[in-house]
Amino acid sequence: MTFELTADQRLFQSTTREFLADTMSIAAVRALAEAEAGFDRGWWRQAAELGWTAMLVPEQWGGGSVSGRPLTELALVATELGRSCAPGPLVTTSAVLAGLAAAGEGFAEVTGEIVAGERIAVWAVYEPGHGLTFPAGDTVAGVTTTLTADGGDHRLSGVKDRVEAAEQADLFLVTAAGPDGPVQVLVPADAPGVTITPTWTLDLVRRTAEVRFENVAVPAAAVVHTGAAAAAALVAEIQVTATLTAAEAVGATDRAFDTTVAWMFDRYTFGRPLASYQALKHRMADNKTWLEACRATAEAAAADHDDDPAAAAESVSVAKSYVGAKTPLIVQDCVQIHGGIGVTWEHDLHLYLRRVTLGRALYGTPEEHRRRITDLITAAA
């Protein structure tokens, strides 16, 4: 299945690719691997000026998409990020913006600041020892972070881990258990009682951290969603992050595949290029078939979400489960075809393998999304 881009979308895609080529070469990515932050906030503001943060936000709040297909166009950015192994909080910030956009005018000001790149907001959803939890109706199981009443305001206590870009964040959108069901609250990173501890992650420039909330004061105005609205927002945020992570993995795998094909024509053994060996041709033909299937499912997930977010749950989980399962295998095979040089630090292939491997684990593993598909089918029967 191929989704034809409009002229405006092609221009947006090429502009994004050129920006990344100019500002985020592989050499620059390797340099950032040694930096504490993982990405530069000034660079992120430039990215925001290109519209990366605007797609999921209404125009009156400073947002707007290129041609009315917001997730399709945001997935184009994610694919280019994957192709360049670039850093940045695109996926996690998009989840926050999706949640805030659904909350209404009350969060228009802070949304505008995030869209402009002036503030960085990230999604705090994972909890230690737990995978991604999909809401069932208006309930969310397995959430131990709690929001309790404190007069007219609230207190937040609990621990979140695998929080992307937490050290760079100004705000956290936190999923918690409230007095009347699930809640989502917006918490400043510098609020008293918030502790951020960096954690190891496989990707060299996609940093994660544990965020601990110890009796953090949360004003009533910071409550973004409650009850059924919080559960619905969580579903939307999962769909956005899963789709973008799948698109990013497709971009990284596409670059690894192209690099390997070029290597097979350049590398000679016994007077013949590697590309002339039938067994290797068969392996790369299989990899190409899987790669195109990954691309098609990722594009279909974004397109279905743009058509009708409420009906896109199955296609999103199909994409995340299939892409998450296949892309690490494809890139790993590219590493093996490179031989000894493919497993060295100096070669760039490990950057792409790191990106797709982490992408497999974040925002729903293949196993978690397959269970989600089973639940959806069962519910529809």
C-alpha cells in the first residue's frame, strides 16, 4: 500500500530532511552522545519553527498542519529523525500536545509556549516494573502514582520511569490515579518534591530518567483530564506515540538498508562484489519485503488516525507490533552482512540498531500491542 504525498507534504518532508542534514549529521549525533543533555534547546526551537510541534494543535493556539493530515505529516518528521538518528523530544512532546489540545482553552497559553519551543513538556506514563497499560473503559489498571485531595488543590505522589528527555523538561504530563478514576496533571519540573534521576538507555542521544513525585502540590488548574476523559486522552497519546515510534523505526531501517546495499556493491570478495552472491541477494530481498510492509503499516496507522482517531486503535497496534518486531531483525542482518566492520564502534550501523531496539520497547512492545489487538477483536465480537 502506498500513500501519495501532496506537493505541500513533499516540500515539508524535503525541508525537514535538509534541516537535519545541515544541523544533525551523524558526526553531530556522535558528539551529542558525549553531551549531558542529549540535544540542544536552541536546536529544538529551530525545529519548532519548522512546524514540528504544531501539527496536533489548533491554529488559534499557534498550531496547524500542512494539509489537514496532522499525524501523517508528523510521521514524516519522525521518519526523517529515524533516518538521521537525530535526538529531540518529538514523540513524547507530541503526546503532551495531543493531551492538552483535547483539554480545551484552559491550556491554550502553555500549549502555545510548547508549540513555539519555548518550553519542553514530556509525557510521564511508565511506572517501575510495569509495561504500557491500555485503558479499559474509563479505568486504567496498574497506575500506582496517586493524586489526592488537599483542600481545593491536590498532592501527587509516586514514581515514573522511562521518561524521555526528563532532564531537559520544563513540564511533565503525568498519568495518575485520582479519587474518581484516572487523572492527568501538568507538573512543573522544578516543583518542590520532584526528583529527576537519569537512567541508562540504549540510544546514545535519546535519554530517559526516573521521575519521583513526593507529595508534590498540584493546583486544581493543573488537572488536565479526569475520569473517562483521562482514559480517552491516554488512548490518544498511546496512538500518537506508537505511530510516531513506528515511523521513526522505518526511517532508521530504511537508512541502514540503503547503506548495506551500497556496501554490498562496493565490497569485493574473491574478485566479486558481495551483491553478486545469491544467498545474500535472497536475504536482502526478504529484508526489503519486510521493510516495505513496515512502511505500509506505519503509513496506514497515521492515515487511519487522521481519518478517525477513534477507529484507528487496531491499525496503530498492528503497525507498532509489526514494525517493532521486524525492524530490529532487518538492521541486525545489515550489521551481519557488513561482517567485522559492522560491529565496530566506528561504523554507524549500531546507531540505527540502537534506535530501532529502543523504539521496539517504548510505547508498547510488540507483545503488548498484540494483546491490545486481541482485546479489540474480542470486544468487537
